[in-house]
Amino acid sequence: MNVEQQPVYEQLGTLYLVPTPIGHLQDMTFRAIECLKSATLVACEDTRVTKKLCNHFHIDTPLMSYHEHNKHAREEELIGKLKAGEDIALTSDAGSPAISDPGHELVVSCVNEGISVVPLPGANAVVPALTASGLAPEPFVFLGFLERKKKLKVKQLLSYKNIQASLVIYESPYRVKDTLSTLEEVLGNRQVCLARELTKIHEEFIRGSCQTVREQIEERGGVKGECCLIVEGSDEQADDTSELKSTAWWSEYTLNEHIEQYIESGMTTKDAIKQTSADRNMKKREVYNAYHQ
């Protein structure tokens, strides 16, 4: 009986995760340059963008596209090359691979196949924005890009409403004003810092409450460039004050409307009643009876 033989790999290659500058070319590290030069192949989000970077640093390693739309098709090919002993460098257009960019699925496949994954430290917007924000740098929670549809965005933010940690959010300049409005509606008028165009010529930090930062954006007619929002974490003591309660996102809703907002965001009726009772400091039975009358 013929048994199909599996290929024998003498030595597996290594997947290197190589951060690239988010705006300032001098943020490219010596190690990152050497890694791109010595790799057999560079898998990158956009070959045109990475080609410019490679030309600047005299890197002539072959490039292969690996982006959101072809990552599943490319994965098998890349894993095959790694199993054959090739070292592959993975980059995104800017920042660290797998952080709001393609790469996570390939890393998981490598881990499952016993292929070494070596991450290089380097450029990323999260830490610079957080440390310069003036808000508590730790603990913090990185949310990446929020959901685009408002109902899903509200549901997403509600799950972080009571967390005592700064929230770090990536956002498009075209949606940042609406996101600030939603943040104020769901979390209250918290302190925020909008960091935009980090490491670039027009780097800027706009600090203040959700309302004041939003109003500044409106007065300017909008903002340009990559945006990172740092949002103040929950303060349990402040949540108990009448001042904050008067500005809570649900303050203008009736009890039933309050519950319906949670249901529309995806909660079950039971969970919506439970959360509403907590928001209003009411007994759950009272809220249940009022809702079902």
C-alpha cells in the first residue's frame, strides 16, 4: 500500500514582525533595516508604500503583498516558504504589524505550525499618544478602530463604560467628531486628548473634555491626518455625584426609553433592565415592574 509521504523540513524559517515609521523615517531602527535586508522575502500591506521605504534605506529584498483582502490566500504560500526554511519579514504601511493592521492570522498559523515568530520593537502610535496625553498612562485599554455603525459603537463603548483605565482609540479624521459626540453620550463628558499626525511636521495634541475638543474641531471645519484618541477612564466616586448624573447620556430619556436604548444596542431585556437599574441607582424589581406595566 502506497502511503503519501509528508515533506521533511530540516529547518524552519522565522517570521519577523517589523514595525515601520508612522511618519518620521528616522524612527526606523538599525535592527529593522538589517532584518528587511537579510530576509528572503518581505510581506507587506502595500508594495508601493514599502518600496519607497526600501529604496530610501537601500533594501532590495523581494516584496509580496499581504493585506486585508488577500491575507487568507497568501497565508498558505507564506507558511510553505517558512516551512522550507525561508525567513520572512512582515510589515504594514506604518506602525506594528497585527495592531489594527493585517498580521494576526499569520502569527496564529505560525504558532500552530511551530514556526518561530520574532517581534521587533519600533514605531507605534499608541504609546506616544498615551504618554503625551496628560491622562493616566496606566492602566490603559487599546480598542483600535471602533465600530462604524452608531448602534454597534454604542454597544462597544458600553462594555468599557465602568472600566477604570484610559481608553486608546484609533479613528479616521472624517469620523472623529461624531465619535466624540458618541463618547460624550455614552461615557459622559470625560477628558480626552486627540493626538493627530504623530511624528510628522503637523503633530498636534488637542486636550479637553469631549465637548470642548469636538467644538474645536467644528470651529476648524474638521481635522486632517491619522488620529488617536485617549479617553479618561471611569471614576467610580465621580459616578456617584449628582453633577455627573445630570450629564449622563441617559438623563433625557424616560425609564422605558433608557431600557430600549440598551435593547437596541444588542442587550437582552433582562440585561438592559439590570444595567438601567444600576445607572439610575434603583432596585431592579422596581425597574422591571415599571417597564412591564
